[in-house]
Amino acid sequence: MHQAGHETVLMCDILPTAREVIREKFPNSEYQDDICSLRRLPSVIDLITAGFPCQDLSQAGRTAGISGDRSGLIGEVFRLLSRRRVPNLVIENVPFMLQLGGGSAMRAIIQELENRRYRWAYRVVDTFAFGLPQRRERVFLVASRTADPSEILLGDEANLVRPHTDLGRLAHGFYWTEGLGGLGWAVDAIPTLKNGSTIGIPSPPAVLMPDGKIIKPSIEDAERLQGFPPGWTSPATRVARDSLRWGLVGNAVSVPVARWIGQRFAKPASYLRTRDMTFPTSGKLPRAARFDGKRRFGVAISSDPVAQRSAPLAEFLRHITKSQLLSVRATTGFLLRTRRARLRFEPGFIEAVERHLVSMGGKVPPPAQPKQMDFLAA
């Protein structure tokens, strides 16, 4: 937003690691460390951006919904709006909130906005369309009392074709920590960067390179995969170990996505009302929708506002060292999980992982034995 010409007046984050980065990168902005103790917003503020913790909303979380202890922090934003109707609001979170509890989480948010006479629009947007080789879908909601949010969030569409699996020519990202119930497979990209565990254990993805090596991206490349310069989160090491930087990167909003939204506030685009659909009264919500002040509409639009193709992932990654090769232990553990899984893997993928293990001096674990079954003769 700052890059799009907005002046950052106040920033608020409770994490000490985030505080160190924010204070260094935005030295002229006021800083508060706890939104719960923030009594009111400065009078000059005309736009709030908020990304509340997704633990209670994400599919991998506790699915407690909008009233969960952590995701309930969105209520603090509404508390501040009750004190003063700030003209504009941008909220970001995981797309699973559109179906959690039959869409109750998002419905609660948009009802609160409508009660305060805001028009709103939301849309699932993929970072991959913004020139970064990361498959990262997030739902963005824009609400305004002065502008038409549809012209900010729903005026641009440029479908970007996703590449198909091509082992040996393209790099492929996946999560080596998975293998039983999922994989996070991404072609010529990495799957969504995660923030790691609550105790600071990082969870970087793995990348099967065209030459057959499997690597883990460095923290510097992870920063670049979100649109930051390498080293952006390094101030965090003043107060915590280096591994906690992964949490900051995984929690962040991709820079070019935020910049696009900020630019559209200054120069709105035309919204085509032919995109309007029926908004469901119950159940899972559409991936894009709007409220014009009187009616809610679903919106038929893709997750690609722009179509900026990234450099191939294998060329994008720069900070690669020998120590980043996926270890024998990690590779073996991943293969053992796949032996027990009922997942369908891309043809040739498991064999490529086995070859990497052998090249590292490891021993390929035996394939899973088929379960014996008793047959009764008629």
C-alpha cells in the first residue's frame, strides 16, 4: 500500500519479531503492539488494512470460526470502527473462510459492515498471477463508505494459464513434511508459504529441480517469493532466532497484490455488472461477491486480476547452497509417508524422489506391502 502512494500512519502487530522489522522499515510511523489496547485510531486515517490470524479459519486449524480466540481479533477492528467510521477498509484472510461453517465466518463480517453502512466486495486472488512463482490464494475484502469497492477489487481480470507437470524441464514445489493426506503440489511454483509451527519451527516447501535435485528454498528466496527484497525480515534476529523469520514471511501479504489494491483506490476500474450472479442465502459462499448498498451479488470472475508471468522457478531461486539439499532423513521420512498414503502422485515423481535419496547416499525404503484379503468362495 505504501508503494502505491498511501502514507502509513500507524502499524500494529503483537509479535516482537514483526515489531523489529516494522520499526526499521517504517521509522516515521506510529507503532502499537496490541490492537486490544488501542483505544482509537488517529483522526487522519482514512483506510484500515487488517489481516487477522487464520488459525481458527484455515482448513488446517481448529475451525472454531469467527468467534475463535485468535480470529476473534477481527472484532477489535469493528470496535474501532464503532468509535469512528473510517471511510475504507481492506481485510485479508484464507479462502477457507468462505465455506467454514457454511460461510458463517464471512457472513458475520459482511453483516457487520452492512450494519455500519459500508458497501463491500471480496475476491479470491492468486499471487501466481502477479509475477511471483507461488500458488497463494487469499481472499481480499474491500469495504467503503465513499467509493465503490467493486471498482477497486472486481474491475480487472486477465486469466493466466497454469503450466502442467513436466518433470525434467520445470521445477515443481511440494511439501516434504506432508505425504499422507496431501502434498501441496505446484508446477513451476511453490505451494503457499506457511508460517511454521507456533514454537518457531519453520516449514519451508521442497522443490524438485529439473536436474533431479530436491532443495529447500532459503529464507531470502522465501522473502522474494512474497515480493520483498532479500533480507527484509533480518531485523527480527535482534530479538529471536533466525528461523522465526519464516513465520513473518508466511504471515505476510504478497507485496504486488497489496500494491495493486492500493493503486486501484487511486484509480478505480470499471466493473461489468454482467458478472453479477445470485448470492446464496445459505451454505458455501462464491469466490467473489459484492454489496452495492442494497443487494448482495455473487460475481463470476477469476483469481487473476493481472497476468504477469514469473521467470521459471528454477531460474527465480537464487540463494541456493549445498546445505539446502533435502537431507537423507527428510527424504526418507517423506517416502515412508507416501508408502502409507492413498494419494495419487504425478507419474515419475516418486521415482525422482528415490533417485535424489540415492544421490545423497540414502537407501530407498521398500514399497508398501499390499494388504492381504480373505476371499470366501460362493
